[in-house]
Amino acid sequence: MKKATDATSYFFVDESGDPTFYDRYGNFIVGNEGISKILILGFIKTSDPKPIRQRLFQLQEEIRNDKYLQGIPSLQKSLVAFHAKDDCPEVRERVFKAIIDLDFSAEVFVARKIQNIFSVRHHRNEGEFYDDLVTKLFENKLHLAKNNEVYFAVRGTSVRQAPLEHALKNAVKLFETKWNTKVETITKVSPQSPSGEPCLQVIDYVNWAIQRAFVKHEDRFYRFIEDKVSYLVDIYDTDKYPKNFYNRKSNRFDVSKISPL
């Protein structure tokens, strides 16, 4: 086991999809219009977020001053914060080309929304489902640097800082139990809007590329950034176990490898 370095690791966490399984009447609605079949949770990790922030601010200024893009309806939102789902194709291309040159690595968990697993493991509780995914994502990550700063994307008025902190503590406990050791590192959790923290816009783009691959089998966006993704887990694709854990070295992700949603 590696000893913690005397450094700070920065994690920027966002999701794609939703944790919804049932409507208010108790009907199972996964896959219905507007309800995703998967929840994606991922982070980018970096030792220095400043260059990432600076590059995205610079890109926004380049776009703001580009006459070719003037008049595109979504442009004003893009100039507040890049959001892959809403950005126009011209802006999306520029963001993808910018982020592949930035210094970060991404790790992502994809959770299929399977009714039986949700009922038994998560007690039909959407919060448990989400927080369990947070725990899995960070189980082997928070012992490597003495200081960890974790920024979670917050949109609208939803803030769940206490449950997220609890999920991260569970991740540390699982690691300690697994390796019979004590983790002495410090972890700070900060909810932040993507407009206030540009690094969250990067993981939004990574998640979107993965979502397109899983849902639409359109992998050209993922192929473009795949060298930035060090670990991708299709956690509940049990038919493919143990080949549902993808990495850059021994088991590269390909849409042909996954089970149908």
C-alpha cells in the first residue's frame, strides 16, 4: 500500500442521468421518457486545478469574440458554464479539443438501474443508491494524498453535503477494513456550481461522452478523450464480470463489450 504523499489532491465530481426508479404512485418508470436507464458518477482528479480553470475561462473569451458563433441561442449559457448536453456542436467541439490537453485523469462508475438491486441493496431509497455509488467511486482514492479536496457539482437548490461526507467516510472505512490499516488523511467536501468551478465542467463533458456511448452506442466522443479516462466501471453489468472493469492498459472500454441496457 502506498504511503500518503505530502500533497493535495483535487477531485471534481458530477453525475449524468438520475437516481429515479419509481413515480409517486410506486410505478417502476426506469426507461420511460425523461427517466434514465443508468446513473453515471465520475470525477476528474488533478494536483493543480488552476491551469484547467484558466484554460476554460480563456476558451469562453475566445468563443465570446468569435463572430461565426454569434446569434446561436445556447451561446449565452455556454459563456456562463459549458454543459455538454446544452452546448451547440461548434462549442462542444472546442471544449473537447481544449480538455484533452489539460492535466487530469478521470474515473467513472456507471450504475444500471436494476429494480432488484435497488430494492435489496438500497432499500428502494434513491439517496442510498446515489451514496453507495459515491462510496464505490472513492473507496481506493482518499489515502494517497494527505489532503483531499472534493468538489461536488450542485445544480439548482439541492445540497446534500452531510450525506456525501458520510459516503466518503464509508469509502475510507471500507479501505481500512480491506487493508487492515488506518487512513490519516484529511478530506474536505465542498458543494459548488459548475459556473463557479470550471473544473466541474470538464467532468460534465467526460460523463456526457460516456453516456452517449452507453445509451446511444455513439462512441466517437469517448474515443476522443479515452486516454484521459483511467478507470471506467459498469458496476452492475454482472453478466460481463470481471470484464466490466475497464482501464487503459489491460481492458480498454468498447461499446461492443457491454451488455444491453
